Amino acid sequence: MRSPAFWYAPIGATAIGLMPLTLVYGVAEALRRRLTKPEKPEIPVICVGNLTAGGAGKTPAVRALADMLQGAGHQPIVLSRGFGGQNAGPLRVDPTRHVAADTGDEPLMLADDLTVYIARDRRSALRAAVSDGAQIGIKDDGFQNPTLAHNYNLIVVDAATGFGNALLLPAGPLRQPLAASAPRIDAVLLVGETSEQIRADIAAQLGMETKRIFNGTLVPVAPDPKRVLAYCGIGRPEKFFDTLRACNFDLAGEISFADHHMFSDSDAARLLQEAETLNATLITTEKDLVRLRGAEVGSQLAALAAASECLRVKLTLANADGLRADILSKLDQSPH
């Protein structure tokens, strides 16, 4: 889904009108949390999660964390639910054999660089990884899922939007009340341009010290600027479009789809025709482009993949050494 604008505005009529549904959601979430006993993992597990629905930068954070652990001599594997994929797992993702329809887009994208296991129940993914000799796991999302305990919880927060109106779904973006989440959070990674005031506000909302809040910046890895037709299916498409403008691209058009959208031949034909009409080059995100892999040769989807350039992003950390030391110091402690 695309994050609605009213989540990030002062509480108004739309949010108030959704409060009955929010109450139902909140009761169901609380019951699940209180009635589920987390399973302790066989190996240390670091969860990279967020508190809100929509994109916050978890996937680049997983990559950055894996690089960080590899630099410390570890070989982490990634555990994913495989959202959007048809294979329930457990399955080790093979980017040379699988497509996004099998595994979901983010696991397939991460599998280009990392060892990734998917399963609807990430405990099954963990057991499969352990049987293959894994010694440390990074759980991509799933902070709110109470079935598996974690040794370390790193919460990714978009510095531009924070927690929005701080209401639970669907009246707001929160997946879980802040008061329920805060005691289990080991550190926060603020992604994007930030300030001491933003850090202080996030710390106050979570009741934690500002020293537990780390900063990260998404650095675009882009082709040469040109006139483009930009398209994407991500949680906050405006972030992609704004990044292209910041990289001096001339946006002839912007087309957005729902998050994790699986492109059809008709979508591809429309995009190809629009690009031709506008005399513009197609450009999309890495996550969107990976969903076009495996398209039948000669199809509109294959033509779209061939015609599309890609904007990639890399997360750089302001205090990588501090975060790495904090994580490593807690890997031998009891999971929570």
C-alpha cells in the first residue's frame, strides 16, 4: 500500500473516523503479543525493523549491517518472510533461479549480495539456515511479530516523517503502540537529514537516551542525469522522485504504483509508450527492477526491463563503529 498523506498531518477528520478500526486493530495486536511466548533462537538474531507501515529504509539498513558484521569477521545470513512471493518456504533464495513472484522482491534483491532464507514463519527460515551452518542471522522486518525473540532490535525511522500522527493503523502509521515497542528497542537508526531536535523528539517519544539513536544517510548511486520518466511501486514514491531531482534528473513524468506492485504486460506497454511520447528514458528503483527479472523473452515486461535504468541507494552510517560495538556486545546476551 502507499502511505496516505493524512498519517503525516495533524490528526483530522479522516484519522478520527478510522479510530473504531484502530481500536479493533490495537486489541488484536495486544492479544497476540500477550498470548504468544517467543521462541529463543539457536543463534544470535539481530532484527532490523520499523514501527510504522511503509518504507523507512530497512533493506539498505540490512545491507549496511551485513557489511558491518562481515567487517568484524562474521558471515551473517538474512531471514525474510518473503512478502509478495508465492513460495511459503523455508527456502534459500537463489537469484539465478528464482524470480520475485517466488520469493518477493526484497529477498531477491538482497540475495544478489547476501545469503537469504525465506519462510512465512521465520522460525522455519532460521532452522533451515542453522541446519546449513549459519552462525548469526539478520531478520529483515518482523519486530512486531512475537513468535521469535531477538538478541538485538535495531529500529529504522525515516527522519523526514518520524512516527507521523503517532496513531495505530489504520488511523496512523504505527504497527504497535510506542509504549509497547520502546522497552524492546536496543537502538534507533534515523535515516535521512536530521538534527539534534529531531533526535531529541524521537528519544522523548520512545523514552530513551539520545546516545541510543544513530544516524544514517541514503546515498544514491545513479546513472548520468537526463530527461526521464520515473516509475516505482514503493511505500513512499515521493522519496524516489525527490532523490532523482536532487541528482539533477529532469523528470518528464512520475508514475507510481502500490508498494510491491507486480507489473503486468499492460503496465509495461503503458510505460514504454509514455516514455516514447515524452522522449524520455525510463528509470526506476532497484526493488522495482528486480520484479521484472525472469520476464518472458519478447514480452512487454522484458522490453520494460531492458529499457529501464536504475537508481540504487547505499546507506552510510555516521557512527558505524559505535553501532557495531553496541551490537557485538549484546550478541551473547539472552534474547528478548
